[in-house]
Amino acid sequence: MRLVGLFLAVLLVVGVGVGMTPAEPQAPVHTAAEQAQLDAEGRYRALADDAREAAAADPALAGSLLSLADDLAAQADAVALPRPAASSSPSAAPGVPSAPPTGDPTGAASAPAAVPAPADAARVLGLLRDSALRSLGDAVVAEPGPARVLASAGAGQWRHAVLLGAALGADPGLPSADAVPIGDLAGSTGLFAAAAPAPAARPAPSAPFVPDDCAGTPRGPEADRKALLGAKTAEDQARFGYEVAAALLPDPPALLARSSLHGAVADDAARRLAALCAPAAPAPAGFAIGPGFRADPAAALRELEREHAGLYAGLIPAVGPDTRAWAVGSFNAAAQRSLDAGTPLEAFPGLEDGAAGTPAPQEPADG
């Protein structure tokens, strides 16, 4: 009987110990938008490391590569998800895979780990291009706040790729941002197909068309209509501003070509408004031009392009899902135009002033 009692006591102690064993912590479940941020953070940090490694091997490009690395590090910090509370057990950083276990429980010899190729500027250029495209695509599906940051990071990486390609005498594989179809960005097709994350491409939306049954009733979210109307007004102003500048500055053909470009963007916004059964009024014959514009037209045009980048940055979190790709694509094009005009390249193009909004339209000129 004494042995039976001892045996039962041992079972009780073991049972209590098993019951008190802490459960393994559950891995967090992330939404698709959160996963995009995690992936972006890991990608930016890895690319920053590659840029620093390439800078050490190429003193001629060290300055631009280190500047790129600094921007990527800032972008990684900005897109990072909030860190969980510190725990007693270390865990891998978000977006960075955990280190594989050492040793093989079966006793079999482990295959040697693959050694990544040394980073050089040409490799960084390819990775940078892909990251820029991926970031813009992620901005289309991310939550509103992170979407603006992802879009700005993508625009900055796009510009860095163009500059690095020029320094290397290599084609970065990026066309003029104004020539990129919004449907490709929305559907992860064309230029964005190779950089699209799994699952593969979303179906590209059809071009805007005017429904036959509008009957004076607007469609879609009001925020989309306001965004499109604000963009059309700003683009009409820019069209007129470049026309005036063509009469004041050298190289009128280039200025008139830019005026036509802004006019085409305004026309696209008008078509999208018509598709929402909210046709815009025709643009006025002209807008008021202040004395500052006439005193220094070149500086005024630079400021105009900078304000446009801020305008579209502010529209990205404001519009609905159906209009997000238009806002992101329009923002990248505006950011590249702003940088072309002389705005310094920062880590977050278009976000220099913090929360960017729509500039108040000027009054139409009399006559």
C-alpha cells in the first residue's frame, strides 16, 4: 500500500507540472496591409545594408549610396509596425526571418548555407527599382496612413534609382512617371507585374467612362469627387501658369510642353469625375497671377510643382479604394516633376510639410 501511495503522489506532481507548463506564444496574425508594412521594413533595411556595402567598395559613388542608405533607414522606421511589449525571450525583428536552428536532429550533415553575392552599385540599382515599384503597389492596398508613407518612400526610391542609373551609365528600367498607366499600378500589371507580391495581380480597372444613367445623381464616395475636383483645379492652374511662364522665360517650347502635360492630367481628372456622374465645369480662361510669379517665374514654377506633390500626398489617405491607385500614381508623377524642378530629394518626397493638404485655388482672372 505504501508503494501505491507513493506512485499516486508522483503522478499527481507530474500532472500538476504538466498543467502549469506555459503555452508557446502564438505568432501574431497580420492583415495583408500589415504584412505589406512588415515586408517593406525588412526590404528597406536589407537594401540599406547593401547600399552601405556597395559604398565601401566604390568610393566614387559612396556619397550617393550612403545618402540612399540613410533614406532607406528612415523609411524603414516610418513603415514599421508598433513593437510588442518587451518579453523575457528574444524574438526576431518584424519583417526579418528568425535564424534557423543549429544542428540537425536526425544527425544528417547540414547543407552549407548559401553565401550572398557581394553588393555592388549595379545590384543595388536593380533591387532599388524593384523596391520602388513594390512600395507604390503596396500603397494602393495599405491602410490610409501607411499608404501615404509607402507611396512617398516609393517615389524617393524611384528618384534614387534614376540618379544611380545615371551615375552608372545604366538604364534603371523606369520610364517617365507621367507615362505610367494607372491601370498597371491598380492591377499589378505591366511595369508593376514583376514587383507584385503574392497573390498575383489584381484585375486592372477599365478606363473611366460616363454612364448613360447618371440622371444628375453623383456616384462613389464624396471624398473621391472632392479629390478629383481639387486635382483638376490645381492642374488647370498649372497649365495656365506654364503658359504665362513661356512668355517670360527662355525655352518656350519646353514650358508649353509642360503646360500641355498638366492640361492632360486635368482632362483625366475631368473624365474620372464624369465617370462618377459629377462633371466638372470647364476651366476658366485664366487665373490670377501675382507679382511674385512675374518677378521670378522659375521659382514660382518650382513652388507650384512642390505644392502639387503635397496635394496628391494628402489625397492618398482621403480617397476610397477605387480611387487610391489614381492618387498614388498621380502622386508619384507629381513628386518626380517636383524633383525635376529642383526640390531637394529627401527621404519622404511630398511630405516635407507634414500633413499635406489641398492648396486653396486662386480666383479666376477677370476676362
